[in-house]
Amino acid sequence: IYTGEDTLSLHDALPILMGQPDARFGIVTVGKSYLDVRQALEDLGIDDAEAKRLGLAVYKVALVWPLETEGATAFALGKHEILVVEEKRAVIEPQLKDALFNAPADRRPVVVGKTDERGQKLLKSDGELTPFEIVTALVARFGLDSFSAHTKQRFEALQRRAGRQNRNEAGLARVPYFCSGCPHNSSTKVPEGSMAMAGIGCHTLAIGMDRNTKTFTHMGAEGAPWVGASHF
């Protein structure tokens, strides 16, 4: 990057989108999760000035694999802790940990994300990671006493709102089912008093549909259960 100066430090080129490079606490995030992080901070009332007071910085990754480790390492070194926020399974987190593995102990941060430093679950890997869940993780890592009275009030309001939302959830589970218009949806319905045995594929779904369909076997051996059953 050329700006007319003779030299430009790597810190000057880092994609830090909130806070200062020398902050003690860093958030590394990407894609949709970056927007959720910003929403979480906004919900807590943390603007640039408050982020600076807290010693918080946000680093946005552009490419998750392979991670550009030079910039990520430059951001992380010297910080007390890094929180990696990403949806689904961890991709950035293990790469960042590997990149920092041999860093000097006095400059190597604690890196948490899907789990904390004790291996306990911190951010979930299944479903959507919501701004409130990120808020909860931030408060857990910072400690509520680190925040201003205004931020504490906003967090308490978020907790009350989340509690109402949780009570209103139906708790429905999405079960495997046939595609719309699939002929197996009707062909797997057996006459009353009859039973069927499933093979590999769409027919296996009928086992969990109260259609008197029993067991299944590996592909190519669909007739084998009937050979055994024929004796009875």
C-alpha cells in the first residue's frame, strides 16, 4: 500500500473496523457474523468511543480459508484475549490458534470462540448465531462490571426481551420428510394390516412416518430381510 510515505506499518493496513490496534481485547469475525457483532455492540450501546475506553477492537476477515495469517497475527499479538465469532463450525479459530502457537508467551493472547480456554461451550456451532448470543458471550468474557451503567441497563433490557422471545418459541423440530410432489410419499403407504421393509434411499424416511415400515438394510440387499422373514 503506497500513501506517499516511505514506509507503512502493517498495523496501518489492517482491516480494523472498530477500536485501536493496541486494544487489549479483540474480536475476529467474518461475513454475516461481522454484521451480527456490530448489531450486538450497537444493542449494548458500545460506539467507537466506548470501544476505545473498554480496550476493544474488531478485525474483519475477508477470506476464511486459507486465513491470511500475517495480518491476523499482527492484530492478535499483544492482546489479552481474542474472541472469534463465526457461524457453524470453527474455520478461522483453529487457523488463528495454529498461527499464534509459537508466538512469545508474553504477547500470545487467549483465543476463544466455539469454546473457552477450559473447553466449555461458548458460541454454538448449530443453527443461527444471533446478536444476543454474541452479546451474552461478550458480557461473559468482559465481566459485567467492566461496562458502563448505560451498557448494563441495555444488557438487562436485552435479557428481558430475550426471555419473552424464548417463552414464545414453539420448540418445533424439523424431521426428515419427502420432497414436495415425490411419488414415494404415496407409494410407501402400505395397506392396512400389511407391513413393509425399507431399503436405502427415500424409502428409509417412511420408517419414522407411522407407516408400518420396519428396519432397513444396505444398498443391494433389500431382499435379504424378506428371505429371513419368509420362514415366519
